[in-house]
Amino acid sequence: MTGPRLTPLAASLPATVPFVGPEEQERARGAPFAARLGANENLFGPSPAALEAMRAEAAEVWKYGDPKSHDLREALALHLGVAPENVLVGEGIDGLLGNLVRLLVAPGDAVVTSDGAYPTFNYHVTGFGGVLHKVPYADDAENLPALIETARAVDAKLVYFANPDNPMGTWIAGAQVMAALDALPEGCVLCLDEAYVEFAPEGCAPVIAADDPRVIRMRTFSKAYGMAGARIGYAVAETGLIAAFDRVRNHFGMNRMAQAGALAALQDAAWLAHVQAEVARSREAIAAIAAENGLAALPSATNFVAVDCGRDGDFARAVLAALVKRGVFVRMPSVAPLDRCIRIGCGPAPEMAVLGEMLPQALSEAQENT
């Protein structure tokens, strides 16, 4: 009797996933987290209008979602000042990244990213047989000129760059992104991940024409709009690339409740402003808690803060483990020297109080054991 015959590529892949979810960690520790601050979720929640729209749409859930996401695409196009044909809605940025890599990357093709940047992108590239070329961060930020220089050297088909960055929360001005495009090699596409752009200072988002064939921008309703569980993101690019997604995407992958909720969230500017203000206050609270414990918080343009633990990655991992043991879920970068930090998500006052109580205990335990 024979089992399933994996493709040689699939059989060669490591049996790993990009992230271990907090639910799995809760099951392992036998208790829920008191402060869930590790997944870059929006703890301030979605717009009440979005919740109401999803509740209303629940009665229609016997229907498939609109495979074109027509109403949401029209609203996004109006919001962004582009044509609907420049917009694609998909199953979060993760789903859009997978389809983008599937479209552009064949086995053996070169792809460039930063060493320590968003691991789900790497997961897709490896899964489709692409060859990753990684560029070190510079001063805790992704080095866009070096990424493009590497792309030219290896004839890359795709470059991944997040602005603002995950996991460090750093950012560059949009004008720098625009200037760097002129050095992009012919036939190479820059995937500009702007998942956190709603939290960033003015001028972070570059002014790039939607029909510029060198760039595809990706944004999400998971962060500032508080709808991570709905899995809904969108891409903006020239019409030919957007149309090409129809060749590979799951046309009925979007559920209709998520579509309705995202449309209502997009139209609730007041709630978005409320969340942005709360996140700004929470970033200050995290920085204050870090300083009280002799640690340094990196400046952040996201809904999380990277906190420098002051030593090496082993010490930071010990701090993280001690926090998790005390019911505080956080994550950390995986690559040195970024791994001297832990990454703490923004949240309301009760979660910040838990962090403030448990961080000194975690640091004390880590200091004793390393």
C-alpha cells in the first residue's frame, strides 16, 4: 500500500509554518493569555458599523460572496483615487502574497527580501520553488537601496519591502521609495507591503501611479480596521497585473460577511481616527514601561513597539518565555541583531497594566537564568 506521492518540491520543504498561533500556545500552557500582545492585532476592535454590517449579512451567509468584491472594490478605488480595475480584494495580505508569488516566481527564480522580514512571504517563495536572496537590515530598518542593488545583481523577478516594517516598526519617507524605483531592474516588481500605513506619519506612503508596472501595493483591514479574523486585504497595481490574478486566485475565497464589514469599516473615518489615537497612546505607554525597566523602545510607525532588551537574542528569548509563562503573549524577531528585541503590541489600559506588572518579573527571571 502506498501513501500520497508529494511533488519533489513539496517533499523537500521543511515541516514548518511561519507562525505558531497564540491559541496553540494557550493550549500548551493550559490557560488563556491575560494580555494578547504578540500577533499585531488591533485590540481596540473594529468599527461598530462594521460589526453591525456583518451581523446583518449573516442572514445571507447561505450565499457565496461576490467573487468580484464589486462594491468594496468600487469604494476602495474611490478612497484611493484609482480605477476599480487597479484594485484586487483577497484573503488578507497573506493570501495576496501567495498568489503574487505563484504568478511571478517559477522554480529557480530569484527573489529578494530582508533577512528577518515578514516570514510568510518567504514561506510562499520557498513553496513555489523560488530562490530567496536576503539583505541585512541597516540600523534596524529595511535597506531599500541594498535590496534593489541585490535585485540587479541576481536578476530578481520580485522584491519585497514593507513600509512601515514588521517586525521592527521602522519606516522611511515615501519620497525615498519613489526615488529608489528608478534603480529597480527591468522586469522586476517591487511588492510594497503597507499593512501598517494607517499608523504611520504623514508622507510615509509614496505617491505612485496605480498603473506603474514596477510596483504592487498591498494593504489590509486586519490592522487599523481591526478585522484580522475576517481575512480581507487588497492590492493596488496596474490593470494587467491585477487581471492576471484571475488566472490563479480562489474566486470564491472571500466570505460575504467580511466584504460587508470591510465596506462599512472603510466608510467609518471617525472610528479609524479613534483607533489611531488609541494606538499612539499605547505606543507611549509601552515606551514608558520599557524605560521604567531600563529598556529602550524603538520609534514605531505601527501598532506595536520593538523593545530592545539590551543584550543578545538568547536573553531576549528568555524574557519572552518568562512573559509567556506569566500570561503575556508577545513575539520577537528571529534574526540577529534584531533578535535582541521583543515585539509588543499596542492595547488598552488593562493589557498595558498586565505588561507593566509582569515585565519586571520576566526580566528578573531572565537575568537569573542567562
